[in-house]
Amino acid sequence: MQSKLTWWLVIVASLALGPVTAATMHSPGSRFMSYEGRVMCGYQGWFRAVGDSSGQGWTHYARDSKFENPTVDFWPDVSEYAKTYPTPYKLADGSNARVFSSHDRSTVDLHFRWMQEYGIDGVFMQRFFNGTRDAESRREGRVILGHALEASRKYGRAIGVMYDLSGLKATGEDCSTVIQDWKELVDELKITAHGTNQTYLYHRGKPLVTIWGVGFPDRDYSIRHIGIERLIDFLKNDPEYGGCSVMLGVPTYFRNLSADTVFDPYLHEIMAKADVIMPWMVGRFSSLKPDDLDRYAERVAGDIAWCAELKLDYVPCVFPGFSWHNLAKTRADLGNPVSEAIPRQKGRFYWGMISKAIEAKATMLYVAMFDEIDEGTAIFKCANELPVNTGSAKFVSYEGLPSDHYLWLTGQAGRWLRGEISPSAHMYLDVDRKSFKTAQR
């Protein structure tokens, strides 16, 4: 009897362990078990400076690593950075205008400290397809992600991986290197294996991995020929590295397969295999058109209903504005340079998008972007005091607002989303933060 009982207990135990061993590389839980109720930002982390440890020159600051050909439209407020780097430009007082490097651990640490200070839930770290092509580039890409993982644990912020398929070629390439990169992140960084106290973002109880760039007609690749189904199947079902939830980054008009979306019903088949849908809305709505915020609200409400029918979760995208005068001036494919193509209106447009999304019953938000000063969508601290000897280059200020105003608004968006405050339609005007004290519940 004793031996039979022991054998039965062994069988029961082995059956109980079955679901756990199906994804042995991931911890069973996280401090962030769901995206719901959270505001997450995109984080590029791609700025490099002459003199930093990367040896890559002025990457993403300037064309051909010559700062006289800048590609950024906003100037970062570097007053709190431990390391900064001089540029050829001067400020009005004659001092060098300086910038940061994302390659420095201290830079990433500061950005995550800001997230904690202003109540921003966390970020999706962008990993571009070009950076997955070979072992060396994948290893280089793990440097900043490693800094971010460290900082996310230090400051208690959520972190996720977002694969951007930009750069994938039309022929001869598929998503295989993305699969290899995810394996290496799990193996080398233990990105999802730090116990239940880890900070990797889970959703539906599983690590959330994002694939961005599915269904855009201006890409070289066809979604039918890049192995996207195999990638999704790997992330969801691989016995070692799978067991993940998948979020797809798709165009704004994915429902209709029109405008910015490839006219191919296969896109809907792909989307049905995911768990979360996040449409890219930067540039699709403008502060210069009086009815665009209402149009945005209608789009979000319709998207939520459409996704609900397929049992998909939905994350609307919000952004503070858009500007690419310097970037467009140095890239022939972007056409005529336009400064402040979508003006911020001192936060009115950003807070309007946030308000419309939450009022449409969105349960989570994606902010584009935390640190994107190339296209003028950054919400982190940017300067009002701009370089003066810039020639034909033009830089955009924060219109005299405190440099942390968009960080503060983003934190308030999360509190509103969770029902922690009673919001005001004019909260974007509250530069002194006085109404917040009376609006708290």
C-alpha cells in the first residue's frame, strides 16, 4: 500500500509539473503580470556620441556623423546627466551645447529614474531587425538592453522587448534571426528568468513580446513571405523559449485594409493569432485639423469593438506631436523638410489624445516615444535654451514649458487610467502642478 501511494504521488506530481516545464526558460510570474492599467512608452536608446564607448560617432544625432548635418529636431535637457558630450554648436552664453549617449549606463539609469519619479509604468525596448542579423550586432544590442534591465529592477519599472521589422529585405530574409535573438536574450540576459520579483512585462500571465511593422505597404517585405506565422508560433508554443503573449504593431487602418495598410486579408489572419494589437498612429492625426481628435476617438472605439470580437486586447497609440525638419533635410526619401509638422500646442494635442483614448474605454496606452528626438515625439526632458550657431538647421523648444511637463502628463495619464485621479480636460495647462493636488481621489 505504501509503495502504491508513493507511486501515485509521483504520477500526480509529474502531471502537475507538465505545464511548468512547457516553458522552462521563463519565471512563472513577474511584478507586472498584465499590461492592463498601464502606460508604456517606446524607448529607442539609439543615440551615440563622439567620445563614448560605442565608437559609433554621432549616430542618430547627425547624418554621416557630422553634427553640422543634424537629424534631431529637439535638443535634450542634459542638466542631470552624469556624462555629456560637446557638439560643434554653442549656446547663447558661449558654452558648448552638449548631448548624452544612450550607450552610457548612467544615461539609461537616469531615464528610468525619471520614469519612477513621474509614475510612468515602463518602456518597450526597441530592437530593430538590422540589429539581429549577426552575432556581433545582437551582442552590441544587448549592451543597452542590459543597462535597461538593471535600471528597471532598481526603479521598479516594467520592461518589454519590441522587435521592429524595419530593414528586413524583400528577398532572401525572414524572421529567423529574430527567433535567434530572443533565444539569446533568454539565455544570456535571463530576460524573463529573475523570479516572480522580475520586472519583465507579462500579459495574460505570460511574457509579452512585440512584433512591430506588420501590414505596412511601404515596406520592402511581404507579410506572406517572411515567416511571420512561424515567429508567432515559436513565441507562443516553443517548449523552451515560448509560452509568451504576442503583441503586433500594425497600421492605423488595419480594420479596413486601407490608407496606410496593405490590402491583404492575410493581415487579419496573422492578427487573429496574436494576443494584443497596437496600431501605429503617429502622423495619422494632426493638431492642425480641428476635428482630428474626434476622428481619433471614433477610430479607437471602433478598434476596441473589432478586437473584442476576436478576443484580442487593444492598445491605442498616443504621441505629443511631430517634427522632422533636420531629419528630412538630410534624407532625400522624406521629401521637403517640415518643422513642427504636428505642433504640440503646449501639451494640448497630447492630452487630447490621452483623454479621447481613455474615454473610449481603452485599458492601456502606448506612448510614442520616450526618447525620440529625431522625429520630435519625445516626452523626456528637452530644452528650451537651444543652440544659436546652427546654420540652416532648426531646433524646436518645449514652448517655454518645464522640461519635465510631458513626463508629468504621462504619469497623470496612468493615474487616470487606473482611476486614481479625477482628470481635467485642461490638465495640460497645469505647469505648476496645482490642480493635481486637488484632483486626487
